[in-house]
Amino acid sequence: MAILNFSDALKNVGLDPKDVKLIRHALSDERFRECYKAGMAHEYTQHQKDGFSKGYSYWITFISDGGTYARLHSCYRVNGSVPDTPDVCPAGLPDCEAMEYRGEMAFFDLQYVDLLKEYEGKLVIDWGGSARMWHQKATTEKPIVAIESKNQKPFVGFENLILSFDELKEVVENDTDYELWQAAMAAVNAVYLIVDTKTGNRYVGSTYGYDGLLGRWSVYVATGGHGNNKGMISHLKSANHSCHDLQFTVLQVLSKALPDNQIIDAETLWKKKLLTYEPFGMNQN
């Protein structure tokens, strides 16, 4: 049983599912695909059989999204229709003649409404097994399977991972836009380097445990930059030193299957290479 259905979302924005028709456009349909690529999905949707909207005041369109899934595209208020004579075919509509504007169907006046704007391109439903039924009444329950972010950031790779404290805080706390980053960082252990970009002071640490690099770096965010390390606590308490000047990078990616003692050995080697023990750095052991 679905926890949340699309009909619930409609009710939450003030729409009665009985007044709404759902339309699922398939990208496998060559004619629609050409219109979609041309940015004319709206115009394509306007052309339907006469009486198509009988009993419905709103249409909500979806785009096929693999299997039986469909991604929210737009919400329209229906303001009537006219016969689909050739003169009403929208300018620039791909293959207009093939769309059969002969006055035998209808061209609907669809007014875009922004009731679901913040979820367009993000909200995914399961259309169900009857994918051939490309238009259905909204009272037919459609489970919401995902609400994604349009701004989801692709992970840059560990070799390119250079984050200020403020950037790290965003990565750790924004689990929508940085979902891919968090998944990658949680999947590995690592030896890492923290540098005070104003003073040059350095600290080398390592991660081992269930949450990997993500879990360890989350502690730095939660503690205001010091991660409960004595040397860093002392450094950040000194005058003119701020967590906002810290930069986080990865020196070596390690498997989560690696024994803890081997991770510690790798960390110790990097400390020696980079001279991060006091007085040159912030490591105390």
C-alpha cells in the first residue's frame, strides 16, 4: 500500500481529483518525442479528440520515465476548445501535417497553472500496468515513488574533492541536491587533509567505521570544524582562526573492508610525508 498517492498531492493544492484528467506522454512515441525536443509538449497536448475533456476542468501531464514510471510535467486549466482546422496548428510544430489538423478533432485552450510548479520534473509516479491507457482519471490512485531535485549535483570524484568548511556543511546537510556525493563518500574510508587556508596549518586524519568518509566529515560540521581533535580544538580557539578558513581534501581512498590498523598505518605515513605533527601542523599523535 502506497504511503502517498498523487491524488493526495492534488487535494493538498486545492484540486478535486474528480475534476482532473491525467495524461502520460511516451517518449517512445516518435511524434511526441519530436515535439518534446522542440519544447512544444504543451502545443502537442492541446490537440485531442472532441469531447476529450468532458467532465474535467484540469489536465495534468506526465512524461514517461522508464518502465511504468512517469514524471510530472505540467498542470493546465481547460478553457474550452475549437475545431482543429489547419489554421490553428501552432507555428513551428514538428510535422504539423502528420498531426492531421483537418477539423475533425479539437484544439484545446490550455492555461498553465503553477499549483504544482515546485514539483515539475521532480515528482515521479507509478502509472501502473496499464501504460497503454495514456489518459486516465485522477481518482485512479497513482503512488508517488520519488520526489527528486532538479538541482542534484553530480559527484566530482575523490581526486577533485576540495571543499571549504561552508561547502562541506552544504554537502553534509543537503541530502537532496548532494545525494550522489553522500552515497560516494559513505561508501569508502579515506586518509584526508585539512588545511587552514590563512595560516597553512595542516591536519591529517583517517576514517574507519560504518559511515566512512561522510560520517567522519559530518562530525567536523557538527562540531564547528574541529571534529573533537585536540590539536584542531586548540588551533580554532586561538585568535583570528576560524572554521570558515578550513579546506578539506582526500589524500587516499581506502576500502571499507580494509582492517583498521592498515588504515591507521596509511594515516601515519601521510603525517610523516606532510609534517603535520606539531609544531608544523595540528596533529598531536
